[in-house]
Amino acid sequence: MSYFAKIKSAAQKRAAYRRTLAEIEALPTRVKADLDLDGTRASSMARQAVYG
């Protein structure tokens, strides 16, 4: 994989992470409570979804 391809891939993953995190944070408070999500858990969940 070339240097530029790695940078592009990293940028795409970062964008996907930010979108996923925004979607989790946009959930209603009641839904987040039901899923036992707080700020730390939301970011780790988004990271796991994107980066594996």
C-alpha cells in the first residue's frame, strides 16, 4: 500500500469514526441510558465499530 493510500484510508476511517460517534451521541438520553452509554463508552464503541 502506498503512502498516499495509507493516508487516504486513515482519513476515511477517521471520518467514519466521527460520523459514528455523532450518531451515538445524538441518541435520546433514554436510549443511551437503556444501553448504559456514557461519554467514554460511546467513544470506545465508535472506535470498535470503525477500527475493529
